[in-house]
Amino acid sequence: LCLMTTELPPNLQDAEEKEIEQKMIKTILAMPKEVQDRFKVLHMLSDKRSKLNDEFNEACKKLEAQIMEKKKPFLEQRRQIISGDKTDFGNLIPRFEETHKELEKKVAGIVKADDEKEEEDKAEEKTPTDVSYLKGQQGIPDFWQRSMKSNRLIWDQVREKDEEIMKHLRHVETTSAEDEVSKNMTVTLKMEFDEENEFFTPSTLFVTLEYESQDQVKDIKGTAIEWKEGKDPTKKKIKKKQKHKKTGETRTVVKTVDADSFFNIFQDRTLPKEGENDSDAENEVQDKIDEVQQTVEDFHDLLVPDALEYFLNFNEDFDMLGLDGEGDESGDDDDDDDEDESANKKPAGGKKGGAAEAG
């Protein structure tokens, strides 16, 4: 018989899993002596299964890294075409024609049910993406802005004052890696804007999520943005009336307060330890972290891998989620003289992304 050990298996990296493991051991040791052995063995078998899962995960990481290396040349070509750096397409055009002909033959041979034909007819009614404005231009300057607009999950985070800034967006990419010190997984979003934009410096912005478990982000590190005078969408001015306690006179004061903005994702945030702050403050920090996590993961899992599909408006992300894409428009920032400080919040949920992708 296998001997019971109270030493935690090395594969248990998550604090919650460690706690559950310890509880399991205590539960087994509290069983009647005559039934303990069978549960000790079951526990050891479960542990061996867990270790095989770890081997599987390690193999997946290695395979993911290998595939990412193979993707890099194609993603770099995509970047060059979008930026206008690449205008000689070599033998890619003839290959497109060959692939197109082969695909037409395959599609022609597909027999579809009546309801599928009806859905296809509706899809064909969609207005094609207008790219006539690109005539006489190099590349596709608004590629990433338009791709973002087609992803409602992401564009809902873009406020009215952010939209003018997004016109200067030129490149987006994401990467996932393992932190060398903590060994935690990280996901980084990189956004490049025009170097000579009128809003901020530096022109390249980063935000990195560090996970303490599969679904929980513990730390967010972002670029410190230097906003130019009057261009910061993350702040707004409000007017408030104050009454003097002694004289009773009323005066109007102007205060600068935080405002909803996509660019809030670049602020540093750290998950507070339990009991470190009052519950309301802890919940507020957690909500902000969840919102940033959701947005960065949407870039990583959805937008960057399928950017062309989003640009051409063929990626029905809301249909996949069982949503109709209708509802309230993204909340605009209040006017500078608005006395209402309330802000619309987007429900956020955490989920860990898929394979690493760069744009």
C-alpha cells in the first residue's frame, strides 16, 4: 500500500488547490481505520493523474511556442501590408487565385438544408466593407480602428473622447509568456499610435496582465501616459456648488475627477490582499482589474487572431455569444460642466485566453 504523506505535491501551484488538497488529506485521515487505505490509494492515483495533466500542459506550452514561431513571418507580413511598407506581393496573388478556385469547387459541392440556405441569403444581404477610400493610399491606415469597431466587446470600452485618438492607431499585437521571476503566466497588449499624434507620448503603449491562477489576475502593469494639455480623456471637469458655512454665500467650484476611458486599461493595478482595504474599496479594485482583464483577453483571443475577419465584418462574435448586438450605446463622457459623477459600468468577467498571438 502507498503511504500517506502530508507533503503537498509540487504540481499544486494555485493557493486554492493547495487548500483543497490539505482538506482532502485531513478528511481521509479522519476516516475509520478499516476504510482509510482505499481512499489513500485513490488519492495517490488522483495525484498521479494530476501530474500527467501537468505534463500535458507543459507539452502544450512547448507546442504553442513552436506554432507561434511559425506564425511570426505571416504576422509580420500582415503588419507590413497594413502599414504600407510592403507593396510587392510576389507570388501571393497567383496563389490566392488558385486557392479561391479550389474553394469555389468545394463550396459548390456542399449540400445545405433549407434553413441554412435562408441564413446564407440573409448573410449575402450584408453591405460589403467599403474600401474604395484606400485608392491612392499605401496600406490600410485605419485597419485596427475599424477592426475594433466590429468587435462590440472591445468597442464598448471606447468612449466618445477616445474615438478621435483611435484614428491614430497603427498596430496592435499581443503576446503571452511566463514571468521569469514569479513563473506566473502573463499576457501583454501592445498598441502603436502615430509618433506625431496630438494627444500623448510615448506613441507605443503596453499593458501586461500577470496571473496568479488560471482565471485570476494579480497585477496589471501599464505604460505611464504623458497626456498633452487638455487631451486627457481619463479626466473630466465638473462644476459643484459650495455653500459657505458662516456667510451662507454659494459659489461654484470646478473639480477634476476620473472619467471612463479606454485608456484607463494602462493604469497600474494590484489585487489587494484580503482585509487590506474595506470591502467596498476591494470590490472596486477587483471590478477594475476584471474589466481590464476582459478587454486585454478579448484582444488576445478574438481581435488580433481574426483581425481581417473583423475588418471585413465577417466575425459574428455576438451571434456566437447568443447576443443580438443591440442595446445601449457605449457610454459617452459627461460634459465638462456636468454635475453627475456617475458612470456606466460594463459587467466584466474573467477568463484565461488561448494561444499566444501577435499582430
